[in-house]
Amino acid sequence: MSNHYVMKQLSSVALSTADEAQGKLLQAAQKQIGFIPNMYANMVNVPAVLDTYLHGYGFFRRQSEFSSAEQEVVFLAISQVNGCSYCTAAHSMMAAKVSNVPAPDLDAIRTGDAIPDEKLATLFQFAVEMTESRGRPSIVGAAAFLAAGYTEKHIMNIVLAVAVKTLSNYSNHLFDTRIDERFAAYKPGAA
């Protein structure tokens, strides 16, 4: 049993019971990805939370200058630091099935082992440091990140990723969001 607060009055919003603002967001999500993730059904209780998440997430995906695999590494680092099982599962599935993160690197990220790809390892560690330090990375950490070929613009894009994942990770904590079936094989601790 968890010792953190879980929402008592708010619950998942179904498309059939959504108000107009909620319905627009849920319909757009369903159209874009083919289903309504449990996380979205919770976040949409306050439409601005889901709308802000989707807006920032879209910009990160389109304009971060990180490859698709690097994006997943960033999202996994932040979600793991924040202890979000839902987002760790979702981004692990995305990493494996969509973004082509090499299996040895994804396995290492999921188990806490050394990441074989040095550049991805540096990216992961810097995203962890940015999250844990609340945006105050060490000079040494930033220097290693920049020496790996990343730029200060990449640092700002990690800030965007932290903001987006804070919205989703914290919402998932508050709702104790059930991991969707399509992500279940990737939940933390799954083989």
C-alpha cells in the first residue's frame, strides 16, 4: 500500500462523460494515437494540464534536435528519477518498438546498469542530473554533456522535457494511474 495521497474525488474521464473541453482533447488524442491512454483520461480532469502536456510534448518531439532514440532516453531518465512506473513503461515500449533504442542500452537503462553507448550514457546521466538538481547541473556534468556533442540548446530542450514529464509523472502519482495493457510488458521489473 502506498503512503502518498491518491485522488479521492477525481477519477478517469471517459469520452462518453467528458465535458466539451475534455472531449476535444480526448478525441484529438484518440485520433492521433488510436486510443486514450489512462494517463490522459486522468490528466484531462483539468483540461489545461493535458493541453499543456500535449503542447510541450509535441514541441519536444518535433523541435528538440534530439533523435527519436535520444528523446526516449531523456524521458526515461526523468521518469525514473521521478519514480513514475507508468511513464517508464510507456517510454520503454516506445524506445523498443518505435524509437529504435538499441536493446542493450534500453536494458541497461531499465536495470540501472552501465549504458553501452557512451553518448546515450552521457545523455541519460545529464538528464538525471538536470532532474535531480532541479536545473542546476554541475560544471563537470555540463562539460561532459557538451563534450559529447550536445549544445546548450539541447540543455534547454531537457528543461522542456522535465516540464512535460513533471506534468505526467506527478499526475500519475496522484491518480496511481494503471499502466495501459499495451505498455504492461514494459512496466518496471518486467522481464
